[in-house]
Amino acid sequence: METLTFLHGRLAQTTILFALAMGAWAAWGYFRKTGISSSYWGALIIGEILVLGQGVLGVLLVVSGVRPAELLHFLYGVLVALGWPAVYLYTNARATRVEAALYALVSFAIFGLALRA
């Protein structure tokens, strides 16, 4: 159980840093007026897999009897997991400058939620 807790914590730190990097990358695309690149799409997929992996570890922890200090932790986890897919669906996978701004905002929001969780 300590191993699961350790891995869940390290993945949380990775998610925080990854979301910050994704937000900066999208903001860079916005300010350079280049939009979203194919490399960014690949990184988003990696980020979502990272978040879902953290969620699986969290579920395993709950099943094994470990509970977070606050119940809001569950809400934050769900919001983090749904953030990038929600933008993808909302924008119909467009990759213009406007979408870069949306991905930057959502990535920074994920960064904040992951910090709070």
C-alpha cells in the first residue's frame, strides 16, 4: 500500500509539471500565432494517459482502504481527467490560435487543480 501511495504522489507531481509545461507550450503557440502542432496532440495523449494512470492508482488506494484527507480530492481528480478531452470535443479537434488559447487556459487550470488536489 505504501508503494501505491508513493506512486500516486509521484504521478501527481508529474501531472502538475506536465500540465504547466502543456499550458506554456499552448500559450507559446498562441502568442506565436501558430496554433496547435501535431507534437502537441501527441503530448496531450501522453498527458491524458498519465492522468488516467494516476486515477487508476487512486481507485486502487480507495479500494484498499486509503482515503484522501478531503472529499474534494475526488472532484479535482475527475475534473483533471476530463479537462483536455473536454476541450478536444468542444473545439472539434481544430488546431488554430483560438484553440491554443483554450488549451493553455485548461492546462493551467489542470495545473491549479492538481496542485490543490
